[in-house]
Amino acid sequence: MIEPVELMRLAIKKAIEGIDAGQSPFGCTIARGDDVLAISHNTVVATTDITAHAEINALRLGCKTTGQIHLEGCIVATTCEPCPMCMAALHWARVETVYFGASIADADAAGFNELQVPAADVLKIGGSKVALVGDVLSAECRDLFKRWLERSDRIVY
Amino acid sequence: MIEPVELMRLAIKKAIEGIDAGQSPFGCTIARGDDVLAISHNTVVATTDITAHAEINALRLGCKTTGQIHLEGCIVATTCEPCPMCMAALHWARVETVYFGASIADADAAGFNELQVPAADVLKIGGSKVALVGDVLSAECRDLFKRWLERSDRIVY
């Protein structure tokens, strides 16, 4: 089984690729056992699609890769705490565990129009079975915002 | 300006089209002034995409139609109270007002694996400016679940 930290490194690498291509600083990966099913970065700007967060892109790719709408037994690594859109999407997909690095507060500080709802609250209030683990390579994940903030062509939303 | 009830009728009509094509019973429309920017039904099953709820499809289409990631000044009619994924997506898109018919409890009763988080709570806890109005043609919207439950080929998720 691929280790969560290893999966997070792939997500960080993909997020950097996205930043360098003018996208916002988020990456997400999905794996089942040894198989990496999806590696995606945010493409809101590139595809003019406000829903194209890294997690949504990864879920769509994971569904396509497996031919299934449910990704049971999968683990997910995402460079930032999922917003309620992404956390609920991960619930719908029935993934097993979601590992994240930076926090919603970090994304908010970088200028994003975040809903102030912790991912853990979405799961707890909603009665979800999805497990959530934060603070995975969080310093490296926070550095993604720094890298992005250095770009003069960045677009915030 | 197109009236919310009129916009909801278009969403209901689209949802029926979806049900008759084997999709789950949800429809969503987006308008700005007199212009209807998007009319979509849920395509989770058709496209093997767990994120393809009616509202997400409508937002993606609305972004494509306008060439913009933000849909400010838009009103949205959706046949069912948005789940947290869809409610947060509508927040990200900065729509003005969301009108809905049936409730999350109705979708839950029909068998969907709903997170038990009212859309109003996502907005209130999150500090969103999006306005939300329920109970619009709710009887007609609840009838969509009845129509869908009569189909032997229905897929719940």
C-alpha cells in the first residue's frame, strides 16, 4: 500500500506543476492499495470552471480510471483542508481516509473566498463515515501558497 | 427578469428528462436577468462522475456559457435543497439567490446517502453572502422522487 506521506508528495509535486502553469496552489491524489488512480491540480482558471478544485478533478479522474462512481477503500491526499464542496464530494465517493496538509485558514489568508466551515465539522454534523487526518507535510503544503503569491499573474477567487 | 417559479419549472422539466433517461431525479437552472445560462439534470450515472449533481453540471455549463468563473447577479433554481458539495460550489460561483423545492430529508428518504447538513447551515456557519429560499414548487419537486422510485433500473448512491 502506498503510504499517505508518499501520496502527499505526489500531490505537492502536481500542485507545483499547476502553480507554474498559472493555476492556483492546490493538488490532490487518490490511491487504492498500490495503485495511484488520480493525480490532479486545481484548474479553475485554465478550464473556466469554478468547480474544478484539485479534489473534484481527482474524483472525476478516479471515477473515470476505475469506471466506478464509488471509490471505496481509497485514500486521498490533498495539499489543503477540503472546502465543504470537496469534503462533501469525497463523502459522496465513499473514500476511506482523507489526508490533508495546509488548513482552510491558510487558504483564506492567501486570499481565497473560503467558507469558514472546517472539513471535520462537515463530516461530524453530516454523519459521514469518511476518516480525516490533518497536518500531513503541512509546512511543504503551506509553502505552495508562498510560491503562488510570488506570481504577479495569480487570480484569486 | 425571469421569475424564480418559471425558472424552477424549467428545472423540473429537465429533471423529468433525466429520470426518463435513467438518471437520478434532480434538475437545476441558472439565469441572469432574462437570460437562462444553464439547464442541467444530474448525470452521475450517465457520465460515471460522482460529482455530476444537477447544480455542479449547471455551474460548469454557466461558466462555459459566460466565459466567467463568477456568476454574480445570477439566480438559481434547483429541484432539491443543495447538498454541502453543491451549496459550497454555488458560494464559490458567487450567485445571488438559490431557490429550491424538495428538501435533503426528501432525498434521504428516497435512499440517497445524504450528509445531514442543511444548506442554510453551510451558508450561515461559513459566512456566505448567498441568499437561499426554500419551498418553491416543493410538491412538484417531491413528485420527481416518486417518478424515479417507480423505475426498476434506478441506481442509488
